[in-house]
Amino acid sequence: MFALRLVSLFFLATTTFVSASPVAAPVLVPVADSTVQLEAFDKRASISSITGVLNTLEGKVGSILPQIDNLVATASATEANVAPLVLQLTTALNSASLSLTLLGLGLKRQTEADVANLVAGLVSDIATSLNGLEGLASSIPGLSGLTGTVDVALNSVLVNLNGLLAGILGTLAGLLGPVTGILSGLGLTGVLGSLGL
């Protein structure tokens, strides 16, 4: 119970201190009919910016999930050693979500195939690692609360991606078919709802 409070507090604190690549502020420009229009944002944000955020997320997730997998493989997972790892995972997802939100301020719509494949790999890896913990649920009483925080954070990443690349959730739903059962078993209802599964 204490771990869940700690996770919630850390989640709140870390989302406050996340940074992303800066995007230029909009400039109001007078036009001929004396009205004012909003000049386009700096177009520095592009598909490579999205991929950069997701690659950073992939690097962070890639260092966390093997630790979870090791705890599962050695049957040594407890709430005391899993909660900090899930907290790190949630923090990484929240950081990526905020970065994507900030990118959305100046993003021009782009293609989605590479981004969808990258995100599908991340979601699949997260689901597979967390699914391993389900077998050890008796030694991790707060597991459902921990997976709930991952659900909220991962869903936030997906919603922000869909805001940047309209239609990407449909593409992701198709790519995530093989892990849909795992996502459902973990109770990641927010993710499943966003994907329309």
C-alpha cells in the first residue's frame, strides 16, 4: 500500500520536471484587412523529432524491462523490488508523453509507418515483461495498482501520438494483434480503449 502511494507521489513529481526540445512561440502577424492571424510555428518538429522522443523512450524502457524480466526468470520478484522498476517505467512513459505534447505545438502532419512500428515494439515489450510478473502476483500484492499506473502513462503516450499523427492508433491496433490478449490480461483498459480493441 505504501508503495502505491510512493508511486503516485513520484509520478506527480516527475511529470512536473520533464523537458523537451523547445518549439518557437507563435507570432501574431497583421494582415491586409486589419485582422490578425497566427503565423505558423517553427517547423523544427518533424517525424524525426517524434522518432527521437520514442528512441529515447525505447532506451529507457530497454534498461528497465530486462531487470523486470530477470526478477521474473529468477522468481525473486516482490513488491519491494518491482515497484521502483514500474515507477521508472511510468516516469519514462510520462516523460515521453509530455515531450510529445510539447512537440505537438509546432508539428506538421507526417507519415506514420516508422513511428507505428517503433511504438508497437515498445508496447509489445512492455506487455510481455509485465505479463511475466502476473505469474508472481502472489508475491506482489500491489501489482494491479502498478500496472494501472503503466496503463495511464502508456495511454497518455498513445493519445499524444494520435494528436500528432492522426490515424496512428488504427495502425497500432493492427500491429498489436498478437499481444492484445496480454494487454487485456494485464488490465490495460485505457490502452485497449484508445486502440479500439
